[in-house]
Amino acid sequence: IVLFLLPVFSSSSCIYPDLKEYPEQERTLYLFNFANSTFDSDAQVELNRILREEIHSKRDFIIVDDQDQASLGLYGEVTLYRKEGRLYDNLRNPTRYELIVGARIRMRDRDSGRVLLSSEESVSVQYSPREGFPETEMQARQRLLRQLARRIHRSMVAAYRGRYSGTE
């Protein structure tokens, strides 16, 4: 049984491959500040910080502070941030909420000017401050933005790999 599971676990690591096999200079990234077109005042600031942490932890792209040193640039805009009630008590007060966030992202090769990635990503999470495993809105928001950052990072890796394989 152990010999059977070993190939399964080793092949599952290929689902999320890293980019360390590519030249380091070509993986330098300047992360522009995300724009915000929602009524939530600081969602883009938190997303920028969390996305920076996600990219840094995976070490696929090397984030640089000077835009002239980067071979790639990532732009983004938070286009949707919403909180909706999902489950109500007898007095029609929400007991469970859903947070939804959407972002438009674009990754560009600085040398050629070619757009490697242009997509919209969205994520939703549900939470309840009173039932099940209680969670505050801020905790749920952090979880939401972490999931969005992971999704953006996966799209970036796929687009970068597509640059070399000839697919887009």
C-alpha cells in the first residue's frame, strides 16, 4: 500500500509546480499597487500585502522594489467586494454571511510589452459570528483575501509557464 501511495503523492506535487527551473532574472516581478473600484476603502491594500506574502513564500517570482529592475509587472484592480446575509434567524437577522471579492489582474512582460496574463479572479467565503465555529468578519476577510492571492498566484505561474510552452 505504501508503494502505491508514493507515486500518488509525488505526482500530486506536480499539480502546483514551481518556476525555479527558469532563469532568475526573467522571474523578477514588480508588484504595482492594486486599484480599487469598490466602496470598501482598504481591500486593495490588504490584498496587495497578502499577495506579496504569497508570492514571496512560494519563491517562484522575485519581487523587486525598482520597476526598472523587473522583467515582469503585475497590475490589478479590486472590482467587487460584497457582504451578503445567507442564513437568517426567526427575526430575519442574518446569522451567516458570505463575503465575495473579485479582482481584475494583468501581468505584462516589460521587455516586449506583451500581456502574459489578463483575467478576472473571484472568491467567496461564508462565516458566522454566532454558530458552528464562530469567526469574526475580519478573520473571514483575511481568509477570503488569502484564497484570492493563492488563485492569482496560480494564474501567474500558469501564464508564465505558457510563455515558454507557446500556449496562452
